[in-house]
Amino acid sequence: VKYLELPEIEVPDDGLKSVGTRWIRLPSKQELHFVSPWGNSSEIWRQHNDEVSRLDKECTVWTPWMINHPAYTVKDVTPLVKRLVEDKQPFFGPVMREDGVYQIYIRV
């Protein structure tokens, strides 16, 4: 949520809020909901997350986990990449698609 620079909106469910759920509003007025699986306390979730981190080497190599992803457009990815580097957050890219658009991938 921090790196999207989009307005955060109120989560109306106390149970979801208690596990760290956050919602944002897109310029199109649609919403994205970031829901932590069981507050990240599930052993199965931790094992899955550890395996993905091992396979993609903390988001530094391409893996099939990146194929299905939400996307949104920004004029310039440079400020976002700079903030991710400064905060030591793992990401993959930037990579240029065949149509000349640059993409970066961030694990959510």
C-alpha cells in the first residue's frame, strides 16, 4: 500500500482490520483489498511464503508466481524503484515489454 501512492480507504470490518487488512481506491474508483491470510499466523501460509521467497530469491529472479498479477500505470517507475531500493524492499525489474512499457513486480 505504501508504494502505490493511492488513497487508503476505511476497512469496514473489525475482524479484517485486526489481521492487518488494508484497502485502497484506484483512480477508476475501483478498490484493491490487501488481506493477510489469517494474519500471517497460519503455518501453511508461512511455508508457502518461505517457498516462494526461496524460489524467486526474494523477488530477484522470474518465477511462475509473477505471471498472474494486478497492474496499474504510472508515468515514470523511477521514483517508485528509488523508494523500494531505499527501503530495501525486494522487487523484480524494471523489465521492458515488447510494446516498450516498463514493468516492475512487487510481492504483496
